[in-house]
Amino acid sequence: MKLFSRSFILTAISALVFGAYSTAASADSADTNKPVRIILVGDSTMAPNSGYGDAFCKRFKPEVTCLNLAKGGRSSSSYRAEGSWDIVQNLLKNREQFSQTYVLIQFGHNDQPGKPGRSTDLATEFPVNIARYVDDLQAAGAQAILVTPLTRRTFKGTQLQNDLRPWAEASMAVAANKHVPLLDLNADSYRSVQAMGQAEADTLAMAPPPPATTDTPAPASVSAPLPVSASASTSAPASASAPSADIVKTERAGAARPLFDRTHLGSKGAAHFSAIVLTELLQAVPVLDAKVSKEARP
């Protein structure tokens, strides 16, 4: 009788364990079969019609939901203040139909000084804003991925300028502290544009350059160091400087105008930089490799 009881108990336990395993396996299988969602949050260098975001989304297979919610002229502060972040958070409430939601966040251009209603303090506001986005996403069960700001494309002689590096380093520090993936688009785009030189870099714009802007020197060495710092240090970023008056005028609040400037992107620029972002993303999140369209790989 004792032997029977012991055998019965062991059988019951095995059934329970197997049942629990089968249920978990079924849940995992069902979750794996769900589509992936990617949401882009940022400024005009990512936004539709002026940035790389739409070209980036087109590189994924049709079953991937890729939403470009970046908006021209927004900073880490104004994007939330105007209610655009509320739209993202409402979307995240309906996440059961997706296996995972990845949110790429890129700010910096409009956080620089000289842009009333948008500028944020580099030391006390910008990193706090970025960290708050990460916290919101983690609370909602989404994966935050920070992206450093796309370089501008203005050379001084043969050297590309990069006054956005301090904001890049601030984003890097937040990513390290929050343990989330980071795409250093600022560094990679800087190296790419530096290698081109001014004339070739100008072909990435929304419109052709005026004739007077095309007579420029050849690029400096590709190995030229990034201004300020290109290290992934988590220490405080270098001091910030305000962009020129021309840049402030170009990077106005709202959608970018389809004119020549060295911030926004035409179709060639969008294709070029979306390939760089995708390469960085697949290095940071390899599981997404299977979601990329074969024809659209960099």
C-alpha cells in the first residue's frame, strides 16, 4: 500500500511538473510567434520627411510594426510637455499582441542652448529627461534603446565640427547607468561624414546646395578624432556650447522646410544614415536580425 501511494504521488508530481512545463513552453512559443514592434521617438533628424526614421522602418520585414513618432523641432523636454510622449505611453498599454516593443529615443539637437521653449540644461535637465523616458518604458514592459544625436554636416576647413558630442556623452552615461542598449550614432555618423568631405556630405541634404557652398577643401584624414571626446565614459559630459545663429534658424520648432541645410536629410541621406543605425541596432540587439528584410540590409 505504501509502495502504491509513493508511486501515485510521484506520478502526480511528474504530471504537475510536465503540465507546468508544457504550459510555459506553449506560452513561450505563442510569445515567439507574436510580431515585434519598434517605435521611434526623437527630433527632425529622425522624423518623417526630414530624417532617417522612415527609411529605417522600411528595412524591416512587413510583419514588424515600425512607427516613426519623431517630430521636428522637439527636445527631450518639449516632446513630453506637448503630449507626444502620452501617445507613446498609450500605445504601450496595448502590448499583448507583440512579443516585444523596442523604443529608440534620440534627442540633443533642440536641447542645445539658444532655443527658447526647447533648450534644456546639459547637466541638470537633459540627462534627467532621458532617464525618465527609460524609466517609463521599463515600467511599461518595453525595451528602451538610446541613440546619440546625428551629427551635423558643417566643416571648418577640412575638419567636421561636432558640437553635439556633449549631448551624446550625456545619453551614453544614462544608458550605462540604466543598463539599456545604446547606439552611438553621433560617433559613427561623424566618422562617415568626415570621410566624405563637405561636397559629398552636402548631397545628403533635403535640397541641392547653393553654388557658393560647394567650393570646399578635401576632407581631412578619416582617422581624425571626434571633437570633445568619443569615449564611452560615464563621467560628466564636456561643457556645452550654443549652435550658431544659422543652425538655430534652420532647426526651428516644427517640421523642417524642404530647403538646403546641413542638419536635415533628403532620401540619399536618409538611406545612408538608416543603414548605420540598423547596423548599430543589430549589434546591440542581435535577436532583431531575423526581422530585417533581406533586400534592405546595409
